[in-house]
Amino acid sequence: MSITSHSLKEKQRLERETLILQAAEEMLEQKGYHETSMDEIAARVGIAKGTIYIHFPSKDALVIALLERNMQKFLAGIDAVIEQHSTSRARLEALLRYIMTDLLQKQMHLFSSISHSLDLKYQEPEGEARLGGLWQRITERVVALIEEGQATGEFKRALSTQAMLYAFFSLFATRHLKKHIVNDEHTSQRLVDQLIEIYFTGIAVESRS
């Protein structure tokens, strides 16, 4: 097999895999984990169900691959958001807005449809480990911003990094918040603004005029 032929087949494989993931995401958002079948995903892509299993050995493996893809995009988005700002507070605030508006609005339905249906530790331990590694990278970015803010005097040194990290993630960890952000566009931005204000009131060092 020539290098050109091999490259073409690899490109076709990746394109087909992308189509499968896109179809799976659409079906999961519409119908949920249990009501989504591999037959329906294959029909939406226009391929045989057996072709899906060439790429993903099970529905759980397919869902894990979808989560990995979206988390990779999220990581890239974090980096892009952070690079646009110069101070630790501005970076951390931009990151909060990115998560609470862009990420939750686009991904909440998908995460909700599978979060209580997929037991990664038992079904796909390797996949669970990969997702855990990606989540750790996200956590490390937040920790780095918090520690940088403490070093520059923007954030209170008396507060532990752990406490500020916990408070950061707790801002968008409830279903109640997700419901308001996703379903109530009129008050969504105001709610996000106020929650961010509450967070930084707690951790930021007051400016001295």
C-alpha cells in the first residue's frame, strides 16, 4: 500500500469517526442515553451498524470518546480565553464566564443525558482514567490562576488554594443554576454577573485608593 493510499484511508476513517460522534451527540441530546441506539446513530450517518463497531466497540466507548472530544475542545477554549487577558482576575473571570455561559449552555443537555447512566469505573475503566486526566488538566489551570493571583497580590493569601478552587467549581455545580442559565435567557446574564461578583468579593484583595 502506498503512503498516499494509506493517508487517504486514514483521512476517510477520521472523517467517518467525526460523523459518528456528531450523530451520537445529537441523538443523546434529543433522546438521552438509554433511548439512543447504535442502529439509530448508524442510520443518521448513513452507514451499517457494524461500521460503528469498527471505530467504537460499545455504546459506552462511543460516549466516552464523545466526552473526551468535547473536553479537549473545552481545554483549547480555556487556553484561548486566558490568553486574551493580562491579569489573574481578568483571566479567572473570563474563564468563569466561558464555563457558565458557553459551556453550560451548549453541553448541559448532553452531560445530563449521560451523567446518571454511564458507570465509567466499571464499564470503561481506561476511559474513566483518560477523562480523569483531562479533568485534572482543567483543574490545574484554575489552580495556576489562583496561585498567580495570590502571588501578584490580587487574591487573598489568607485563603487556601483549595478553598478558592472549591468555591470556583461550586458556582456551576448545581442543576438549579444550569436550569436558569439554559432556560431563562432574560435573567441569565444578570445571574452570571452577580455570581461572579460574589465570588471575587470573597477572594479578591480590596483595592486601595
